[in-house]
Amino acid sequence: QVQLVESGGGLVQAGGSLRLACAASGRTFSWYSMGWFRQAPGKERQFVAAISWSGSSVYYADSVKGRFTISRDNAKNTMYLQMNTLKPEDTAVYYCAADRTPDLVLIITTGDFEFWGRGTQVAVAS
């Protein structure tokens, strides 16, 4: 089992920045591929970004490419999402997720990560 806890959400003006963190506990963090997803009210969950266990491979949704940066610190059992140039359409609950699969492309496509956090709210005011 892996427990995931997100933090860093909040209210920010359009054009501002936030840094989300996902703290993991329970199993060896470096075994897991990690991802960020988001869900806005009335909308389906959406992939945001993902990172391989080593951090050598990263993937982004087109909507956040160039604005968001995913990273991880395996020594601290923590994953991050640096979000810059935020837009009102980035408003959502952001969830982190973990899975043992090495096939990051597949799991991004299916969204079928094994472990999920409870989410942190991000609100971007126009």
C-alpha cells in the first residue's frame, strides 16, 4: 500500500504560480510511476502530467505543456507540480497517483493508477 497526500493548492490570480506537492508513504517511493490528474466541477478527470520512477521520462497534457513542470525527489518521497502562468481553466481539484507499472504511456492512456490521493483544490481567479 502507498498513501498519498497532496498539498499546496489554493487561490491565485490568473498569471500566477503554485507548487503542488504529493508526499508518499508506505512503500518504496522510487518503485512507482507517478502522475497528476485534475477534475473540474461537472467534468471528467483529466490527465495533467506523469513521471517515471527515475524521473527520466515525463509527459504532459497539451493544455499545460510549457507552463507546468513535474518533478520528484525520491530521497524525500515527494513529487511536485510547478504550475506557472495559471489560467482560470486550470481551476480543479488536483490529484496525485502512483502505480508500479513501468509502462507510463499505457497508464497515462488508461488512467488506471493503483493508488490515489484525496486531492487539493486549485482555484484561479480571472
